[in-house]
Amino acid sequence: MQIAWMTSLQTRNNTYILGIDPGLRHTGWAVVSFSQGKLTFVSAGVVEPPTSLSLSERLAHLSRGIEEVIQKFNPAVVSIEKIFVNKNPATTLILGMARGVVMAVPAFSHIPVMEYAANSIKKTVTSAGHASKAQVAGVLRLTMPSMPSEMTEDATDALAVAVCHAYTMRSQCLHI
């Protein structure tokens, strides 16, 4: 199985958060370290099942890919983007299948899965719920200088999901 890895920093004794941007063609993932209120980029990549495979084989490929990421980084929590309804119901259904598979993998390992709506992710990261992908990527680059400049859009979206969860977690801790 080939998974693209981009690793900047790996440290111990930190809370790793795995963010996932699900898709059947490209499932982006990103890991951040959250320790003492500080957020650090760890790694990111994309699981890309070959399009020549059947739907069930592609879903199995996604499952194995995310399982490898979880085994490598042992995240404390997984955050995932909530599904949105496309104009094409068949596309929405297939995305839902990919998302379900990706959510089941951490659940089998008893890792909590948190879900965030796209607008909530954008608002948390950029303070604007309707920010463009370029704006989100720009803010991420400013806040995480160790983030590789060559990250794919899917991996960048997954990083935004992980950052959203970290900021939400930090905010909830401040209100206790």
C-alpha cells in the first residue's frame, strides 16, 4: 500500500489529533500535536485508492490506509469533516460510504471521532465561515510555519479539521 507521507516533527508525550477530509478518490489526513496549548504540525498525506478497483476494494483500501496512519501516530482523537449534500445524490451516497469506512477505523480502536461542519471548520481556523480554501491554507501556513508548502488540497483540508478540533478543545478547556 502506498500512502504519501510528509512529516515535519514527531515528538512524544503530546496529544496527537488526526484530521480527516474523506473522499473516495482522495482522503486527506493530517496529524497535529497539541501540548500545553501549543499546536504543532506533525505529518500529513493522502490515501488514494486506484480508480481501477471496484467500489468495495476502494473502500477497503481507504480502511487500510487510515488504519496505517492510526497505527503510526496513535492519535488520541480523530476529527472529520461532516458530509454535505451535493446536487448529485449518487455522489453524496458514495462520499457517505467513504466517510463511514473512515469513521469506523478509529472506532474499532476505541478512538473518539469528532465531526465538524465545513463552515464551522473555516470559521474556527480563519474567523470567517465562508472563507475560501486559499484563505484557510494561508492562515494555516501563518500559524504552522513547519507545514510543508507542497501539501495537497485534501491534506490541507484535513489539517484544517485537526486544527479546528484543537482550537475547539482549547476553547472548551478555558471555559471549565
